Amino acid sequence: MSINLSEPIKIVFNEIEIDDYLPSIKFKIDINIKQFTHLLTYSGEIWIDCKVWDRFSKGLNEGKDTTLNDMDDIFIIEIIKNNEFIEFTWSIKRKDPEGNVMTAGYSSKITDDVYSVIRNEFINYPKWW
């Protein structure tokens, strides 16, 4: 199972494992961001709690502010809706045991059409829980 988004940035969620004990899904994430003359590529693996997935999908479906984060709070997608615009934000922050830190992020205003695509990808993801 996978989710493929092409706007505002290219994000692919590929399901690689599930955990029935603590209902959660492990995804391989691939992100490609092209902005001006710059390119940012990220690839990693994250676990998302199914309750968090449900909360995010419900927020998208109801047109409310909503957040998707992994179980370690290093990977975050936020959708912020207000009367004037819709904002999509992605960030990652990872710290190793020696204190080295990697951070990356992206923020963009999106259209209603892009929002609809994001919403449909997440709410139509086949749930097993």
C-alpha cells in the first residue's frame, strides 16, 4: 500500500510493515522538493500510530487544522486551514546519540484542489485496524 503526493512537494509513503500489538504502520518515506534552483531529497523509515493516522484523516475530512507525526515526533506534516489560505508544512528533525542534528522542512500555501488530493489520498488509504 502506498500514498503518492505530487503537490506541493513529492512525497511517497510506502507501507513496509504493520504492528498489530500497538496498531501502527511502518512506512518508507521518499520526499523530493524542488524550489527555485534547489533540490532537497529525503528518504527514511518511520512508524505512525494508527490513532494518529485516524486523527489526521478525520481532520482532513472535516476541513480542520490537523497534524500527522511519527511515533518519535521527528517527522511532522501539518495542514493549517483558515479563512484566507491553506498551509502545508513538512519537517524532520533527527538527533543522533552524539548530539549531531539533521533538520529539513518545507512550507507552502496550497489550493483547495491540492488539499482535496491530499485529503483523498489519506482518507482512502485502506485501513486494516
